[in-house]
Amino acid sequence: MDVMEAIRNAGVVGAGGAGFPTHVKLNVNAQRVILNGAECEPLLMVDQLLMQREAEKMVHGLELAMQAAQAPEGVIATKEHYHEAVEALQKAILGKPNLRLHLMESYYPSGDEKAVIYEVIGKVVPTGKLPIDVGCVVINAGTALSIADAVAGNPVTSKSVTIAGDVPKPMTVTVPIGVSIREVLTLSDFRGEEDAYAVIVGGPCMGAIEADWDAPITKTTGGLIVLPKAHQQIQLRSITPEQQARLARSICCQCNRCTQICPRHAMGLPVEPHKAMRAISMGNAALLGDAAGVLACSSCGLCTYFGCEMGLTPSVVMTSLKAELSKAGVRPVPEENITPEPWIAMKAVPVQRMVARMHLSAYDVPAPYSEKTVTPASVKLPLRQHVGKASTPLVQAGDRVVYGQMIAAIPENALGAALHASITGTVAEVTAEHIVITA
């Protein structure tokens, strides 16, 4: 079995959150593969700890990705202050002249794909283009481990997750895919009630509130951030689109600070959140300007959580508009002759300042790796944990399955990913959305 076939059969997708099927991403002829270990989001420690604990295996996964993408160079981009991880990676690449480390400062959003590429090769990926258009493929640290596992015959059945926020014991754990958020939170001794707390799935900047605590952990879940419902971050995420428009009309003074702090704008891309705020406040889409400016937004949240001093949420508005434009079939015309601002480095926002602005300093504490895990009575496995079409079930209710067995396949002639049983048991339910297995 070749590397690409192994990755495809193992159901490997981008573990950093996007969930793009890895066998498709690597089906290119690249100049380099960049392993993104910058861990964009504050409070999360998954990538840092995985690099520290499994550096050799991760480097092996990177080399396999290079082989699949026909890339002569591999670069591991991570933060300079991850001292133990950096030391482990330096040892792992010793004697490998086609691999190198690129150490970054601790700023937000350093883990953004376009930011990583700009850091490593000094080129900006135009709106609507892919990293391969500048010769690069970018994979997440966890994805590299999944690639190594795939070639060893082990499909994706578990996910490493950081539990942070207002919990007794912040920690990073590895749990079976399909276990509930509620079960994972108990590992940190959290016993709070749902009427008093909210859970952000992902990181505090780009993550979303999950109202259903019985929702499953997926291949792309990187963090569970627990915060009191009265916390500013929960309140900001609870503002409705109608409230957004009213607030924009009454408060937004078009100061332009949201645009000036935007990292994509600093790269030379036409991202201008203040125009989106103007358009929504006036109810006039013509005021939005270039649609590419919306589609180029990374939804990093910097304009909301650091830029706006009026308590508005331009990133939420941008994300909403981006979804509407994409649904309407609007596609950007890629920019030419992109010129980053000469002072782009001076606009980098230190992570600790970002955390303080978000009123999260009290939760910015270590979340060390723990061997604790969940042994579930059942798992609920969504058929769509990736970009593309939902997987096609290969089992039906009543079937007996074993751990690691493929239970759903990629639809024919479609973008997708295979799905495997994360526990041994009996298939209890098969729907168009998920498969439930009971132990």
C-alpha cells in the first residue's frame, strides 16, 4: 500500500480545525510541506504537547507527507518559546538536511495558514488561491501524527483535546472520537451546570459556543473552553444579527481601527471590516466595497477582540457575510502584485496582550498532558467531520463492529473522508447524519 492510499483509507483530515481531506491536499507536486505547529489559538496546548511528546513520529509523518506531495523540503513552523518542543524537534530532525525548523514569535494569529506561509517564504497567498499556488502544502501537527499512524495501519479513531477555562484541572487528553463533550469535561473534574456555563468548541478566538453538551468530539476538535455565561466572550457570541445591525447603527463611528489591526489587511489583501460594519449599519450592500475583501477574511477575531474599543463584533459580521457570499456563488478575483505593509511586523499582537483584552488571563495557565481518557458506553460518529460530502455508511443497525473498522466510505467521485469505529461494539443507529455504536 502506498502512502497516499494509506492516508485515504485511514480517514485522515486536517486536525487543526478545517478538516480538509489530507489525501486530496497532498495530491500535488509541491516545493515544500510546512508543518504548522504554531498553535494559533490562545489557551490551547494540543500541538505544543504533541510536538514535545511525539517529535520523532511527527517528523516521520512530515517526511511521509513530503513523499506524497513530491516535496524536496520540509519546514516545521512553531513558536520559539515552546522550549521543550523545540528541543525535541531539533533532535528529531538532526541529520536530515531536507528538514528545518522555523521559529516564530508569540503573536496572534501566528498559526493562520497564510501567516505561516508568509513567515516561512515571504509570499502572500492571494484570495481564492491555495498554498500550492505558491509551492506550499501546510499540514497541522496532529495531522502529521495521523499520517504516520495511517502508514502503520492505524486509522483515525481518537483526538487530542485541551480542556481549559473555568475548570478545576485544565489538561490535554486523548479521547475516542464520538464521545460526548460532557464526558470529556468530567476528566477535568468539572461539575458545573449548563445553565451557568457555556462551552466554546475550538479556541477562544475562532471557536463557537456549543449548546448541546452531548455533541460528540470529532476529528477536528482541538479544545473545549468552559466559561461562565456572564463572561464577556460568551456575551459577545450571543449577539444576534439583528442586534449587530442596531449596534452598528448606534455605535460604530467608522474609526477604521478594525481594518488597521487586521493581519490579512497588513499582508496587502483587501480585507476592510469597517466597510462591512458600514454596510450592515446602513442596510446597503453597495457600501461593502470589494467582495474579495470579505472572502479574504480569516475570521481570526482580532478586529473584534483587540481592535474595536466600542464592544462591537466586526469579525462576526464578516464571517456572516462571507457565508452569504459563498452560498450565493460569489468568487473572488485573485489579487495581483500584492504588497504587504512595510510595518506589518509592528502590527503583530502579542498573545498575552490578546488574552488580557479578552479577559482570559485568569485562565491562561498550563493544561498539561494527562493519560486520563474516556471509556464510553457509546459513541456518536458524525458522517461529516470534514470538508466535502458526508461519508457513506457501510454498516446498518445491529451489525457488530470492531475498533478501527471502516464503517463509512468516501462517496464515489466526491470529496470526502472515510470513517472508522472508535470502539468495539454494536451499531445502534444509522442515519443520514451519524452512526451510533454501543459497547
